[in-house]
Amino acid sequence: MTLFRTPLLLAAVLLLALGGCASRPINPPITKADPRTGYRFDTRQAHGMHKENLVVLAFSGGGTRAAAFSYGVLEFLRRTEVTGPDGNTVRLLDAVDIITGVSGGSFTALAYGLYGDKLFSDYEQRFLKRDVQGEIIARTFSPSNWGALWSLGWGRSELAAQLYDEILFDGATFGDLDRGRGPLILASATDISTGARFVFNQSTFDVICSDLNAVPLSRAAAASSAVPVVLSPVTINNYGGTCDTRLPPWMQLFANATEPPRPAARAIRSLKDMQAYGDGVHRPYLHLVDGGVSDNVGMRSVLDSLEISQALHEAGAPTPLDRARRIIVFIVNSLSSPPTNWDESEAPPGTVNILLKSAGVPIDRYSYEAVELLRDMAARWQTLRLIGGSAAMATNKDPVVAAALRVPNAE
């Protein structure tokens, strides 16, 4: 028996030794942040986003269900044609400027940004109809990966990222998106240390002094879908404070305000959370988990931009959205609310059920509030425009009243 066990033990040790050589991909540093370059909203405007209509798709989290729902919306927009202002027929899909993606929705968003119309020929077979979760579990329990899984900074999400690269992204990086002419794709994760939203665009990576273009799309998808406990956080390097990052002009306008202007206070808080990444000495690493923890419908980036635009407009300052006459947002919310029979029994739900429900309730409630906040903002803008254009206001000379009625022109 000793002779039989020894080769098995030796084989196990060799497998662990071979697997232990794994190391996570390192996002490279930059020496100088340049707001005129990189994958961000401002540079995508140079790719043709000078239209009157700004069209945004928001793909929520929700696993494979969310990926499938968002894919269905893309298919519908591809099949739907409308007549443009110039009289030409265009597909609604070609009018999309920005796609936000969280967790399961990030896969569809990133894949469409990479492949464009090619996505519709093989996305179902390559991703939607695969048992991706089963493949991750199989790789996790494969002895050939045990050594890697024990490596520092290399966990189950890195294993998942490798799989996503093989079956969907083919080694593509954000540099491939930057060189393309498709819509701006904003995948988001959550900084588990602070709870802050972490958006994969160069504006965020300027703060950590890193080059987003070198980051694989598979790692962004892995971070955005890294369900806490089930999957490990995705770790990225933070070089903040080494590349002369400057505050955005709009934030400089409000930086010294004793009371943040309404309604931009939440957006300013988000930016201040991001500015904290500038201390790369004390925070050399960031650990990212599922984006649904901080924003499960992918709406916060949109809301922040609208709130900032309103505050800048009220201050008489230019905004990036000044060209837009209409802002159209499609929210693809894959929320699932299965009924329970808990209240039919005197016995309370089990511990596992309570834990799962306790984690889901805040996310679902926050998602509902985000959608309603957008609707409230649209209604408020419309009301103020109607009042401002009324006959009663035609002779108004009070600057305070005029400022109170000043809202962006976009509908």
C-alpha cells in the first residue's frame, strides 16, 4: 500500500507545483494622464457622437438571464428601422451611443462592443447556451488548477476570466474597443473595500494611473460578475498619485463649495470616492466584486451625468451633453422576484434562505429607486421647461427665478 500511495502523492505534489506558477495579469502604469486620449466619453464624441439624440442602453445584472435579456434587446433594435432626420432609414441599433453593463449584462455589452453585428451569428452558441457555471466549477475542482488557486492574488475569478477569454473574448482588450467605432461600453464592478462603483473607462484608470487599453475584456467581465463568496475578487494594481491626474473641470467648479449643489451631490460623492484611489501608496491594490452590489441596473453612471449636467447648467457652465436635444434610455432590468410560501407557515424561513433574501432585498430596492429617480428627473425637467416657456414667465426679470427654471434642453 505504501508503494501505491507514494506515486499518487508525488503526482499530486507535481500537479500543485506546476499549477502554482500562475500569476494574475498586471494592469500596466502610465506616467501621464491625458484626458484627450483613451477609452472614455469625451474621445468617443470624436467618433461621431455629435447627434441631437443621445441613446443609452442599461443592461442590468442577473446572471445568464440578464445576458440573454440584453441580447434580445439588441436583436430587437437591430431588426427595427426608423426614418432619421435626413430622411434616410436607419436601424435603431446604429443610433445607440452608450451601453452600460453590470454582471451578466456586462458580457453582452462588452461582446457587442467588440464584435458588432458579428455577435448575432454566434453569441448564443459561444456563450448563452453553454453551461458556463458548470465549466467554472469543473475547472475549480480540477487538480491541475489547485496550485494556481492557492497562488497569491489568483482566485476563482481569474480562472473564470481565462474561460471567458477562451470562449468569448479571444484575448481582446479595451484597446480593441478604443480602436473601434461602436458605442461606448461601460462595464462596472464594485470596490469591496469601500462599496464604491468602479467603472471600466480611462477616466477611472487615470485616477489609478493605469492604461485601460491593455486590460483584457475578460477581466472586466470577471470583475463585474464576481459574486461575493461564490467567486473571488478581481485584484488590480493601483499606481494612483504617480501620473499628475487632475480633477475634471466640472468638479473644480464645485470643489470648494461648502454645500454640494443639488442635484449633483451624489455624483460629487462618487467622484470623491474615485479620487481616493489617488493614494496608491496606502492602497496599492483594489479588489473588485460584482457590480450589482453597488448598482445592479447600470443606471448610476447615467444619473450622475444628468445630475452633473443640471448643476453645471444652473451655474451657467458648459456640459458634455449640451449638444443633445433628447436623451433616450432603455433600461433592461432582469430582476426576478419568485414568490415564496414562507408566510403560510408558522416556522420562519431557513438560515440560507434568509441570507440570500437579505442580500437581494437591498439590491432590488436600490435598483427600483434608481429607475424611479430617472423618471422623476425627466418629469421635473419637463415641468420646469413648461413653466419657463409660459406666458407668465415671459416678463420675468428676477435672476433667482430664472436660475431656478434653468434646466438642460434635452428631453
